[in-house]
Amino acid sequence: MSDTVRTFIAIELPPEVRAFLTECQERLNRAGGDVRWVRPDLIHLTLVFLGEVPADMLGDLEQAAREALAGFAPLELRVSGAGHFPPRGAPRVVWIGIEDLSGRLMAVQAALAKATGAFAEKVEDRAYTAHLTLGRVRSPKGARDLTGAVDAMSAHTGPTFSAGEVTIFKSELSPQGPAYTALGRISLGAPGIAR
Ligand code: ATP
Ligand code: MG
């Protein structure tokens, strides 16, 4: 059996966005609820989750991602809004939204998903929704207060930032939490025709 690597492709966040996410976590944490907050330095915008990819295919994966992104200019994004999954009923995930000021995030995501689908362990059949996972709910304790506080933040707007590159990550899960390692970075706005 060949070695595999748990892989995903994401946009890394600048420090001011991480600082904003930390404030959001502190605010929601005061509301109550039983949440395991994601360490802000580990929060990213996932574009495509591939799952276990054979290690000897990672080079081809990066090449496919590079070709898919050729010609895309950097993205202008804004942190905005908050919500939970599922949208009704007991919350499992608390997230902060991403507003696509450039209007090109979905095209970038779709191009990447199409180009890398052949390497995926399982292709995601749900529609893509851009979000930053702030925390995962551990138990129903205080869930009502938590959802109330999240809903109150639904119009809360954070920093605007430019995403100039996309990162292919290796994810290693452990009881101490996940560890992510960048396997490769692909610039947006490399010479060529911008779209
Ligand atoms: P943990 O699973 O220990 O809570 P994690 O979810 O951060 O940690 P991974 O499960 O390796 O780590 O996921 C890496 C990234 O991919 C995260 O942003 C996660 O939200 C996202 N992700 C994981 N599974 C899926 C999936 N099936 N569809 C879409 N995104 C996913
Ligand atoms: Mg996970």
C-alpha cells in the first residue's frame, strides 16, 4: 500500500484577519456555549478538501492546481457575517463569513475543484460555501445563548484583504489538534492574462 497524505487547498489569512477572528471568538465565548475554538493561527479559507492523496501524486496535484490557477488575478475578500452549521437546529460549527469583493472566488474555487478532483479521495457533493471555521460545538450546553450571539453578529464586518496566493496543505490530525504544513504555494496574478 502506498503512503497517503491528508491534503487540502486553502487561502491563508493575514494577521489583521486573525486578530479580528480572535476578537470574534472572545465575544462569542463570553455568550456561553460549549465550544472548542480553533486556534486563530490555524484558521484558513478552505477551497478544496481532497482527503487522503497518494504521496507519489502530490507533484501532479500541484501541477494541476498551478495550471487551473494560471491567469487568475489576486482576490479581494472581506471578512463579514457569522453563522452556524447546520443553519437550523443544534449548531455543530460556528463560522465567520467571507464576502467576495472581487467576484472571482467562486470561479477560482470551481477551477481548482475541477482540476484536482481526480486526486481526491472523495469528491465533495455539497455546494461550496466560503467560510472560516471559528469553533466546533462540543455539547448542547448553552447552545441557545451561543446561537443568539452568533445571530447577533450576522452583520458584523471585518477587515478587507487581498489573497495573492493559494496554499496546498498537508493535515496531520492528533488528539492535540491538527497540524498543517504547506506543501506548495501558487501565486495568483502570475504573468499572463488576468481574469
Ligand atoms: P479536526 O478534523 O481535527 O477538527 P480540521 O478539520 O481543522 O481538524 P482537517 O479535517 O484535516 O482538519 O481539515 C482541513 C481543512 O479542510 C479544514 O479547514 C476543514 O474544515 C476542511 N475540511 C475537512 N473536511 C472537509 C470536507 N469534507 N469538506 C470540506 N472541507 C473540509
Ligand atoms: Mg476536520
